[in-house]
Amino acid sequence: MELSNKQITVIFKSLCDENRVQIFRILQNGELCACHLLEELHLSQPTLSHHMKVLCDSGLVVGRKEGKWMHYSISAEGAKIAVDCLKEITAVNESECKCCNK
């Protein structure tokens, strides 16, 4: 599966914020209700909602509604795509240099 540059940017932009990285680390222990994330992170509800939207839009996190609360967890598929993407864009091509014929 080849991702566009835009899709790659969305994935990695979602992890370019300290709060979102902290949320991702918290979710490594399993699904969690937004109310517990709010307590642990000491963020306002609108700020948490913004961060969760960014993480969900990237595909790294999924949410499900239960009653009035959202429950979030890491998407195994989204995480695999991010890992594969990082491997792909950091792979060094050892082919001959085309600019100086070496």
C-alpha cells in the first residue's frame, strides 16, 4: 500500500505534539474513556477533543461512542501503516549516483 505525501504528512504530524504523544503512550495500555484521559492529562475537554480528532484522522487511533463518552484505542492497522511508512521513507537506495556517474 503506497501512501501519498499528504497521507504520510498527516500520520507524522499527528505525533508532532507532546500531548498527542502522551495520549498515544497512555493508550498503549488499552482502550480508555475520554473522561479518564481528561483526568490524567489535565487538559480542557475542547483541547482533548482537538487532539483526539487529529489522532483519529491520522488513522493511528480509533474511537467508539458508549453512552455520552468516547472510548479511544490505538488502531493496530494504523500503527502498522505508520511503521511501514517510516521504513519506506527512510530506506536508503544504494544504487549508483546518477548525478556524477559513480
